[in-house]
Amino acid sequence: MKMRSIVLRTLVPCIACSLGLLLVATGAATMAQQPEPRKGPLEPEEERQTIHVDPGLRVELVAAEPQITSPVAMAFDEQGRLWVVEMRDYPNGPAPGEPPEGRLKILEDRDGDGFFEDARVFADELLFANGVMPWKDGAIVTAAPYVIWLRDTDGDGQADVREILYEGFAVENPQLRVSHPTLGIDGWIYVANGLRGGQVRRAGDDDAEPIDLSGRDFRFDLVHDRAEPIAGMGQYGLTFDDWGRRFVCTNRNHLVPIILEDRYARRNPDLPAPGRASDDQTAGGAAEVFPLVDQFTTSSLHIGSFSAACGVTVYRGDLLPEGYKGSVFTCEPTGSLVHQEVLTPEGAAFSWKPPREGVEFFASTDDWCRPVAMAHGPDGALYVVDMYRAVIEHPQWMPPELRERADLLDGKERGRIWRIVPENREDRPESPRLGESSTAELVALLDHPDAWWRTTAQRLLLQREDPESVAPLRELARSSKSPEGRAHAAWLLEHAGELDGETLLGLLGDDHPRIREQGALLVERRLAGERELLDAVIDLADDDDARVRFQAALALGFVDDDVILDPLATIARLGAGDRWTRAAVGSAVPGRAGPLLLTLLDAPQNLTEDIDDGRLTLLQELAALVGTRRDPEECAEVLEALWQIDRDADRWRLAGLNGLADGLGRRGTRLGTFLGELPGAIAAQTAEALAGFADLAEDADADPTARRDAIRLLADAPWDVADGALSRLLVEEPDQGLRIAAAQALAARAEPEVAARLLGPWRGLTPAVRREVAQGMVARADRAGALLDAMEQGILAPRDLDANQSRRLREHPTPEVRDRAQSLLASSLPAERAAVLERYQEAIELPADPHRGREVFRKLCTTCHRLEDEGVVVGPDIGDTRTRTKAALLTDILNPNEAIDANYVSYTVATVDGQVLGGLIASETASALTLMRAEGQTDTILKQEIDEIQSDGVSLMPEGIEQDLTVQEMADLLDYLKNWRYMDGVVPLSEQE
């Protein structure tokens, strides 16, 4: 696969964000483009009184100005000192010619009253530093493009060495940068990449192969000097639970568990694995929040929801009541609040919900209160970093007329850190002195009930690399009464290369499910050579705990032997309804999907004994893996097994055949064509079945899902059967979704008559179906020529193609098509943008009607944008249009490539079988990527089938929209975009004031 000019993105349709993608701004512009009047800043004690927390808790002040200013991150070291990162020159950075103002400070509470009154600068002139983790004689700090180790080698309390550890993290936007260095239970240090990726290498090693972070996060191990990309990706926030399970966040997604790591997806290149992360929000809508302030956001659609989620933290302390342990807390600075979610295991992943509806864990009535990060302390309390700023927004995301607003730096010299403790707490714990602890004492602290003590002891043991720790660690891993202590000890042994088989067997057979899970994770690289360990993992196949079974499946995937088939079949059957379990099983069987499927269909598994969506999906996904291998013998065996099913046979066969067709299609092969490579009897039986599905496809009384599956299979049925059914469905079927499916099935066929079938009814097709027809014509070189023929004959006009389809024709890889397209489509090419903008300037001042503009929006914009519950969320959220000037909106519409959010850059993918596909990259795994285009339609392509992938360098929103807009229509559209929220009495006009 050739890769060129590509940066893969996660599709997150938001315009901006907080500290990782600084989205929202209290004081964002109103209709009149002026900041809302605000109260002035409060003194720390005054602000404390505005903060409301759960009953039974209270808030204490830990640090404030002048000791700290503009804090964004904090961490406690082994001596109980508080390290604080200050981002003083947020949001624009230093003035030209001036040094950065970022600083790292060390604070101490010398009198023991809980307030850290002593502060000194450890390091200054840090550019947009945003994360800190103590390490040896200093601290590791994230300050893109670098991860830096700041060291105090002479003991004077200030950094005298600045060692760049890793370089190459993206710096496209000051807020979208690497952050949150965090030690994992496995001894690696993890960071969130900030969404913009980078080409990262060990500093000073110019010969090192750069690590591509596109779509991924990053981890490194300073003890063994190694680094690698990992599943992600996080924006500004990264945390672990007690078992090393990682969580990140993005501005709209406040809680994203990382379920499937890249190393598993990567081992089976035929697997289009689900996304590496799991969350419960769509890209266009986030979880609800309940601020006590007026939550002004750049997008009005974001009010009352997360728009700047950051600092996600799992509480692992022992001070707050037991009900808080394991809860996940996320900051929302635009709402001056911290939100809580209670996790519930669900399959291999989680579900979650707030413990109290309509009330936040932490919320202030002071709209300068800006929670941006959290941390644990040695006392077991939960700490909140409050940047305390008037405005939390980067000017890049503001209307142009507000980018020089005077209040951007208001609060620069302020900042607070809060401690949340039980209301009745009276004692003040002494500061820890772990730096003086012996190795044996540190090992004993791995049993501590509070995670701060365990992880700090772990860090110190990693730093010391003391051989004397092995014996007590082994004893702890085998006999501790604390499951968390056993897990920490086992991982420290593994990191030191001292984890023995006896200890592993003990973990795998432990009574605690999380310890069995850790055992399956720790053992995976040793299974192939140690049968006793393999048998212990096989015994986990029917474990009562879904997460244990999930990890066992991932471990079994490291064994290249048919012995894994029975346990994997058991895991798959028990977890068929869980997409992550199915993905784990799929990752474990490169080359064995067929035998696994046969094992499932045979006794004693008997998958078809019961029927449900999970089992049907499991069958289809495994059949797709079989199809991807294109092994005639394997496919024939699966087909023979399908014909032996006698219970709910049609549903099972539809699932199996669609799976085979999907898999073959990923390798550029049609099922109908592939039948010629199968034994005659099974090929004839399959062809007969495919033909039989034509009746189901046209049966108006049948289940729509079954009909859609049958329509998809007609792409592979004999042409004399498929032709009539698909042609009728394309024209006569009342369900537009099924018409689109018919167009896709026709487009997937190679017969020369297909072009005529697609284009013949063109004038009677709806816009959505026309778009799919045009897509099917553009994707193939032979049909692209037929499309241009039809254009010459007047069957369709250049304006009937959207701008992206026109561009793909003008840039087609086939010279003949490209030359003809450039000639035929010349009339639809947009004029020079400056001239177009000049011609439409009149629309800014023309009298306009937003109701007419609504109709223009419905006609031209709803295929990629959504307002007032109409349209599809493909392009950016445009709910913020009311805050922008008409002049700015006009530029956005007519010159969309002036400033492109990287999430919305269009890509072109050429496959090895000659298809040319385009769209946004909605998701990417180690083995596949998914493109999204208008109407939310998607194409998934296996990476091994990609010949070339290239960024088009342009926005998915096309230039040339003026071809379909008069100046008056543009005026109406601008008026609608400015005033849609206030039309029809939805919001009284007085709210605009």
C-alpha cells in the first residue's frame, strides 16, 4: 500500500474546544457581536462560596494567586510537594520577539494548614506547557512539539537541565497539543496526542524511524528506552482506573474508554475492527450538563451539553465516601462545573450515567471559575485545577471582529486549586516522605487502599531498578489480600523481566475477576511456548466475567494452533451481543475464521440453536473474514454449512452470504464471480439461493432489514435475475433507503448494461438517489466515461453533480476521462474566488427573508449540515452561525478552503481493483479506514486493498456553490443562518439583546 500526503482524522464535527481543542467561550458573541457584560473576578474566598458540591462534601482552597497564575495541570511528588504548570500566555502565546511565559512551579505547605503558601519557579519560558509528571530529580512536561524532562541535578530547587525526550508532536494549533503524561500500571508513560498527531521520534536520534501518531495516542518507557503509538485518541485528558484501563476525552465526548488496543487489531489485516475507542456520544451531540452560570458557547447548539470537556479523571482515592470510588469526573470549563459519571460494566466495555439527574458534582455560580484538570493527592482528596479566566477560547475559533477583544487575558494573573473532602473531615494528614522509604517499604505500599500511594511507590520502584525488590514483589503478587496490590506487583515484575510462570498461574486462577483479567493480559506473549499457561487461559473461555473472556480471546490470538478454536468459539457464542468481544475473537483468527465459524455451527456450540441480532452479526462478521481470504475450499465449506441450517434458514443464510460478499468485496472480488472457483454443486446451490433472494428484495411486506440484505446480495446474483429486480427497485420502491441500496447494488456490478440502468431513470430520481447513482458512475473508469457520454447527450447537466464528484472527474486517474471531464465540466468550474466574493458582496446588505433562506438551506446544505433537526451531520456543526458576521459567513460559503478544520479535509482513496473513492476519514483502525460522504453514506476499505491514499487538500464543502445560488438567495441564506434560532417565536427576540 502506498501512503502519500495523509493525515488521518477522527470525525468530530465541532468548531472548537477547550485546552485540547479550545471550543467555547463564556462571553461569546451575541447577535450584535459584542461580549456579554460580566461580573468582575472574585477573590478566592468569595469564589469558594459560589461553589456547590455534593451533600456531605466541602471545598477547600489549596493554592491561589499570587502563588499560582493561570494553572492548567498539577501533580504531587513523593514528598507531598505540589507541581503546577502555568499557561500564562494563553491563548495567543508570547508576543513577537518575547519569550514564552509558561512556567512550572513547586508549591509546599510548610505549616501543615492545607494551604500551599510557599511557591518557587522550577522552570520558566515554557511554550504552551500543559502537563506534568514527577520523575527522578525533576519532572516530565508536555510542551509540544516536545516531551521534556526538566531536571534539577545540583539540588538548588530549579531545573538546570532540559532534556528533550521526544520531538515531533504536532503544533498546528496552540490548544491541540500533546498533554497529560501519566504513568500506567504497566510501567509505560502515556500521553494524549491532542488530536493533531505528529511524526514523533526520540530526540537526538535522527536515524530513528518516526512514529506516526495519526489517529493515535503515544506511550514511552524511560527505563527500557522504547516508545510506540497506541489506540486513542485523546484531546486534553487521560486517566486510568485501578486495573490499567485507559480513558480519554474530546471536547464533546467527555468519557471515552479505550477498549481495543492497536496491537490486537494489527495482527489480523483482514479485520475491519471497530474504532479503538468506545463512547456514548455521537460526533454531533454530547452528554447533558447543568451549569449554574449562563453557558455561552461558540455554537448555540452546545448550550446545556459538553463543548469543552477536558481533564477526565477516574477517582481512585480512599478519602471520599465509597460511592465515589471508580467514578469518572470530567471538567467543563464553559459551564464552570465538574461532571460525574458512575461506570457499569457492559460486556467488554462500560455504560455510565450520572448519580443524580440535573445536578453536577461541582458547579459554581461564578462564571470566571474554569475547571480544566484534576488530580489525586496523598490525602485521598480530589483536586480541581481552576484556571480562573474571563474567556476560555482561542481566537482562531472566534468571529474575526472579536479576535482582538480586550478581555482575552483577563484573569492571567489569577488561578486557584481546590480540594474536595468530606464535610466532617477535621484532621490534616502529614505530608508523605516516600523519597526516604526503603525498597521493602515501597513494595508494601503497593497494598495501600489509595491509588496515589500505590502509583507513587510504583514510580519510585521503577526509577530505582533495585534487584532487591524482586523477592518481595513476587511474594506480594502471589499472596497479598489486596487485588490492586497483586496487580501492581505483577506488572513491576513483568517490567523487570522477572515474572515467573508460577506467579502467572496464580493470577489466572485467582478468585478475583480483575486479577484473572490481568493474568490473561500479562501472559499473552508467553502462551505459544508454555502449554500449562495456555491451558489456564483456555479455562477462562467460559468465565462468568465478560471482561475476562474478552482478554482471554485477545491472549489466545497469540497462539498459532487450532487448539484455540474451541475456546474462542465459546467466548464468541457467550459474547455474541458485544461488539468488542466479537472484535477480540476476530483479531485472534487470522487464517482461521472459517474453521472457527464451522466450530460455532457444529455441536456442542450450536450457534443457530437460538437466533438474535448478536449471533447473526457474529456469523456475518466471521463470514466476511472468510471471504476476505478468498480461499475457495474454505468458502465452500462455509457455504455447505450454511445450507445445512434448517432453523430460520433464510436469516442465517442472508447473514452468511452477505458476510462472504462483504469480505470478497474488500478484496475487489464479487461473490457472483467467485462462485466460478467453487465446486460445481455448491456453486449452483449458492447461485440458486442468490436468485431466490430477488423475490424477498421486492416483497413489500417483508422486514425492511431483510429486504436490504437481500438487495445487497443481488449485486452477486445471476444478472438475468438481478437486472429486473434492481431496476424496478431503483425506480418504483417507495422507501428511499431501499432505492439507495438498489443503486449501490447495481453500481457494484460489472455488466456493461449497468450504466444504462443507472442513468436511464435519472430525471425521475430523488436527489439522494441521484447522488448515489452519480457516485457509482464516478467510481469506475468505464462508467465515468458513460457518465460523460450522458452529459454530452443532455441526459444530465454538469450542475447535477456535486462539486466533489466533478472534481474527481476532472482529476480522474484515467487520462481520457480526465481530459473529457475538464472540457465538459469547464462551465461548472468556479470563478476565481476573489471575483465571486466581490460579486456576492451585495448579499450582505440586501433585504432578506430567513424563511426563504430556510428553503435554500434545505435544498443545498442538508446533505452535510444539520440545523433545526433537518439534515445530516457530516460537515462541521454550524449551530454557531448566529455569532458570525454575514461577511464571515459569505466567505465561509464561497471560499470554504480559506480555513479548513483538519477534521473536514477530503481524501481520495484508490483501491487495487481500480475504484476511486472520496470523503472524510470518519474512522481508522490498524487494518481499515472508513470514508464518509454526503447523506452520511460510508465506504470501508481494508488497508491492504488501498493502492494510494491522498489528502485532496480541500474542504469537503465544495467550492462553486454559487452556481446554484442567486445573489438574492444568498442574502436569504445568510439571513437564515444568522437568525434561525430566533425564527417562528422559538426564542423571543428579547433574548438577542
